[in-house]
Amino acid sequence: MACNYLLQNNYKIIDRNFHCRQGEIDIIAVDNTTKEMVFIEVKSRNNKIFGRGIEAIDNYKLRHIIIAAKYYLFVNKINFNIRIDAIEIDLKLKKINHIKQIL
């Protein structure tokens, strides 16, 4: 759902489920509007018993996303403006909430 949403909103998907020792990144995309490389954390929920998806992205998780993003840029020799976003998916309502620049 998140990838389809991004493609419909002028993003180009570069990589999915990137894993390294430092952490993992759900989606790596380029925002064709701003020309930024975007590292996206996706959180989905069936209900709100455990809170919203964005609430699961704490400082610990953010630190690992940042380290993994730096590693990805270094290994692939990429020099791009970057941004870290989150996408919340409400599976019950089939609703997407894209939160830009969570850091």
C-alpha cells in the first residue's frame, strides 16, 4: 500500500527492505518534486490498542534509521539531499497518513 501511494504521488522507489548491521529501512525513494532521497519507515495498525504507528518510532528507532541511511549513502556513493519520513497505514480503514520530515 505504501509503495503504491508513493508512486501515485510522484515518488520513484529505489529500494525496499534495506537491511544492514546498523538497522533497516522499509522504503528508499526519490521525491521527484523536491529531488530529495527519502528514507521511509512504514508502520501499520489494525486498531489503536497499541497507539498510532508514529508513536512506535522512538529515538532508538530513529537513531538506527539514520545510521542505516548514512551507510546506504556511503556504500552506494550517493550524494543527495535526504529526508526521513514515516507512513502510517490504518489497515482497517485502508487509510494512509504520510508524515514528512519526522526528524
